[in-house]
Amino acid sequence: MTERSAKNIPKLLADPYAEIILSATYRSPHSALELVRKYSIPTAACYRKIHELEEAGMIKCVDVIKSMKGKRIKRYRANIEGAYLTFENGSFMVKLQFKRAKGDREGEEWLTLKLQP
């Protein structure tokens, strides 16, 4: 994750298309085309949000399937368990709780960002 993509996280959490994509991919993977068709997201906006969410580490590509015509189709799944907005020591903070990989017995992975006034 780049510094620029980390700064986009609060904006992404407030974006209606990003919210749809995160909610839809939380339990099962979906392709961009499935999201466009099922949730009426404009195609360009869907691909842009997927790219931004992936860059921020909030979703990840979990597999690639081939269409009947042989085209490669990426399927994405949400990579966060929760997002929390807190007010600590006079500053707003966004905390993301990431999903653990299967078999990973390590502690939870968190990212905390201080929002600039």
C-alpha cells in the first residue's frame, strides 16, 4: 500500500460504490462484470473503485477464471473484517481490521490512520 492509497481510505469508506463492492465481496468473490450487472454500478466507476480498493489493500484478487471465449476474468474478495471511525486525543482516526489468511494463527492485523483536520 502506498502513502497515497492510505490517504484515500477515508474517502473510499464514504464512497457509495466502494461500499457496494466491499459489501458484495465480503462473503464471496465477484468479478467486476458481476458487480456491474447485479448492482447497476457504471462500468468505468466499478473498475476504478476496484483498482482504488485493491491499491489500498481493502480487496484482493482471489482467483482468475476464463470465460467461454477464453478471456481472463479476475474475481475479488473484501480483505477487511471491519472499519472503525474513532475520536482519540482530539483527532479522528480510521482503523481497519484486515482478514487473516486461512491457517494464519498470528494476531489480528490493523491499520490506523489519523485524519487530517
